Amino acid sequence: DKKGNPVLEKTRIRLSKIANDMASAGRLRIYEDVTWHPYCPGASRPFTGRNVYNMFEGFPLSHIRPNGVPFEQHAIYDLMRTQLTISQDGFEYVLNYIAHKLQYPAKRIDTALCFARTTQGIGKGQFGTFIQNLFGPENVTVCSNLDNVFTNFNHYLSKCLWLILEEMESGGKGWSNSDRLKDMISANKMVFEQKFKTP
């Protein structure tokens, strides 16, 4: 002002005007569509289009360096080897299955891991926690009620690398819905429905 004191001048600016100015100057990238395409942490990002935004955030442990402790010394390794599998071939199959999902997450595997006739408390829940920590909780869905799986709105499965079904005993809903589960596992294509949107 006239006395030399600083005066704060307020000017109302619309955010849309700033975004349009930045976009016209080439300083703001605009996306026309979104997708979810998982990729291996060590590989380059897949090309999904110049104006398509990939919503996949990566795996949570991809930026962490190993602390020097071999995987064979971890408790989850011993649990998978001694409790969840009964043979060396089965144990190696589980390890290769997990490795394939990490290295080629976009490739669909038309098989499922089933731990059948195992007693309570041997570590199936710990195995599920290990998968969640390895792949990220946003990429893993844990469900104990098949009604939530076969619901009319199943769009959440479109961003699911692992679907863990708990306590699907042979006398329960897992057995009575085995044909629907088989179709979900081995089908080449699936239709996902989202609320308030046409499939």
C-alpha cells in the first residue's frame, strides 16, 4: 500500500483453465482410457497405447533388495515343503507356479492350487498372507464365501492375480459349485460386470 506494507492480492483461477493451458503447451499428459495390465518388475513396461493409463502399480517387494537370508531359511519355505505338499515334485510345482505368476503375470494359468485333506492350523492362512505380501493386497482377493465370487457384479476379479478361496471343504459350497469353479479356472474369456455400467 502507500505506507509500504505488503498487500496480498487474491485472484480466482479455475483449475480447468490451468489444466487446459498446460495441456496446450505440452506440459500435461492427457489419457483417453485406462487399463490394468500387470508386468514383471524386471521387465520394461508393456505398451498399452500412447494415451492409455496403466493402473497396475507393480509388486510391493520389487524395489527391496534381498537382505542376505536365503529363501530356504525362511519359515514359509519350510511350511510349503513339509505341510502343504507331500512330495518334492509337488513342492517344486508350487514354487514354479508362484515364479511363473511373478515373471509372467499377464499370462493366464488354467490350473489352480488346491490344498485338500489338510488339517486345521497347518499354515494355509500363512501361505495366503505370504502371497498377499509378495504380490500386493490390491492384486490378491481372499474370499471365504462363494456367493461373493459368483455375484452379478464381479468387476473386482478383473484386477485379481490371485483368488484365494478359504475353507472350501468337499461337503460345502465348494463341491456343489465345482463346475462353476472349473469354468472360472479354465475359461479363456470372462465377462466382468460393474455396477452402473454395461458389460
